[in-house]
Amino acid sequence: VSGNSMQRRMSRFQLMEELFVNLHHNNGITVIAASRGSQNAQEKNGNGVFTKSILSFMKMKRSFTVGQLKAYVSRKVQEMTDGNQQPISRLENHSYDWIVW
């Protein structure tokens, strides 16, 4: 590995450390899954309903919280699948609702 390549990697790593919270201390993890383990993630017109609902929300909002995204996606997916698919989520930090921009 050349010196320049190592220097670029270090600066990317340092940028990552500045932009992201240290996830090892359980202070910033949010997981939103397309469906419960007992359900299949459905597709309509060749696209996943879960992904389509996320993209739809992101087109409507320039900035939002993870909680807003989670609420919209949960409602929209259940509407689009007549309740047959229900996204689930897990939060490691219940005291902070991350802002996405």
C-alpha cells in the first residue's frame, strides 16, 4: 500500500468517525426491517413495497427524523399489502430521534 493510499484511507476513516456515532456503546443504532420473521417481504410491479415506501417518503421530505420515517413506512407498507406485511424496528437509544438529511 502506497503512502498516499494509506493517507486517503486514514482521512476517510477520520471523516467516518466524525460523522457517525460510536455504535459499540449502543448510542445510535436503529434497525428497520421490511417484515416480521414470519412474513415475506412483498413486491408490487417488480419493486419491494418496503423500499418503495422509503423512497416515496424521501421524495416528499428533504429532512426528517428516523421516527418519522419509521411511522410512515410502517403505515404505508401495511396499506399497500392489506396488512400482510408489517415492518419492524429496533432502537438501541430511545432518547434520541436521529435527523436524516
